[in-house]
Amino acid sequence: MKTEAVEEVQRAEDLDALQQVRVKYLGKKGLVTQRLKTLGSLDPEERKIQGQAINALKQEIEDAIKKRRAELEAAELEASLARDRVDVTLPGYRLPTGGLHVLTQVINRLLEVFRTMGYEVVTGPELETDYYNFTALNFPAEHPARDTQDTFWTTDGRLLRTHTSPVQVRYMKHRKPPFKVVAPGRVFRNEAVDVTHEAQFHQLEALVVDTHITMADLRGAISTMATALFGDGIKTRLQPSYFPFVEPGAEFAIWWENPRTGKSEWLELGGCGMVHPNVFRAVGYEGFTGFAFGFGIERLALISYGIPDIRYFHQNDLRFLRQLRGGL
């Protein structure tokens, strides 16, 4: 039996075959195990002699199996190493690399500029209530912006914020002046999409509140921001406009060269003005003045990179994105 067992162990070509040999001889119903079960029928002296012989047989088979297993495992490892070997002389693969989206780059640059101007960066929820998005910002109950043509309403009466101005109210309810904050984020408008408008886009909102803030401070902040972004030669313009949450209100624009027409023209970026007294009353402020302005980040990126169509930002066209891995 020992000779046959050792030969079968040596002939085992893999670990599975070796396991079958082990079970055949040393398993619960194996040949050696069956021999051990016969010892009980022998007289004591014979049982002792046979027991020693069978245990020696069992040990020799186990040793042979152990040795063969080590040989098979070593061979298997060697085959695996040969199969997975890396030829270091071969040229490496050029793997594609990602990068920050152009809008992320613009936002990061804007926040860097505003931080150097002493502004704190704050954020707020995209799913808002009517109170924060409209009522606290002095929107009349009949204001057309509340209509479903301009606003995405949810079934529970909330809405996707139409601007980043609700962040102003949320911040002022828990802070006391003086302060300077800036709030970037996504906003949503239920409107037609064209080369300069999207149903989803990004805004950046700035708010400054103190005891003697004037329109001149607002003009200076916009001019300082534009100069930091585009250099000393940039031109900005404010012209009167109406927004419920500021009084007086204005629109501000930047002079740019339209890549679609090749002509220089004013591009309106956003609205601005002095914070309306009703907004201050909604948050319990007395004796303070302040200014606020907000603008579309996509439109700013149009100027920065000369992009002709705002829809390019969200089409995920790699031909477009690969051209814009740098910063402003």
C-alpha cells in the first residue's frame, strides 16, 4: 500500500489530483483509515504491532503528500509569474488623464479672487422654500418669477432655487454685520435653452453689509473683480435696472469680443444693487446698509475662453473639454 500510495502521490499533476489521492488513503473512508478501524478486533500484542505499522504508513503518506504539494505550489507560482511577467523593455501605455471641468476652474479662480478681497465663501441648499427664494427677498406674491414658466416646483411646494440669493437670507439670519460673503452654486430656470441660456447653470452671489456701505463700494467691488480676472484693460458698465431685493438696482456688463460675430459688444453678466430695506427687515437688521451682486459663471467663462455657445459646458464633448484644461 505504501509503494502504491507514494507512486500515486508522485503522479499527481495538480493540487486537485493530489487531494483525490489524500482522500483515497487518508480520508474518513480511506484505505489507511479502514485499516485503523480493524485494530479493535486484534489481541493487545498484535494490536500494538499493527498499530505502529499503520501509523508509520500514514506518516509516510502524509510526508509524501506534503512534499508533492510544495512542489506543485512552487510550479504553479512559477507558471503564474511567467504568465504575468512584465517586460520592462516594452514601451509603457499612454493612459488618458482627466482634468478639472472648465466651470470648476472658473469657480476656483473666482473664489481665489474674492478671498484675496476679504470675502468668506458660504453655500446653501439647491432645493429651497418659497420663503427663502422669494418672500424674504421682497418678491411680491404676484411676481411672474413665481410662475411655473420660470420656476421648477416640486410636488411638496418647494422649488429648485432660481438664484443664489437665498443664501444671503440664510446667512444673515444667523450672523451679525459687518461681513463680506460670496456664495457659488447651481441654479435652475424653467426657460428656453439657446446659445446664451441654459435651464441649469451656475451663479456666484456676493453680499457686503456694514454701517456705511454705498453704491460706490459696489462699483469698486465689481471693477476690482473684473480687473483681477481680466487685467487692467477690462471695461465694465452699470446701468439702471429693477430687482425686488435691491434698491437702487442695476445690471452690470463686461465689454467683450463675440467669437460668433467677431464684433466687440457688451455682455450682461448679472444684477446688482443696494440691499432692499425689506430684505434687512426680514432678517431683523436695523441701521445697516449693504450691496449685493450676482452673475452667471457660464457667461463669465464665455468671455474668458471665447466660447460661442453656453450649451457646450454640459454636452460632455471630449473635443471641447480637452481644449480647456488650463485655468483663467
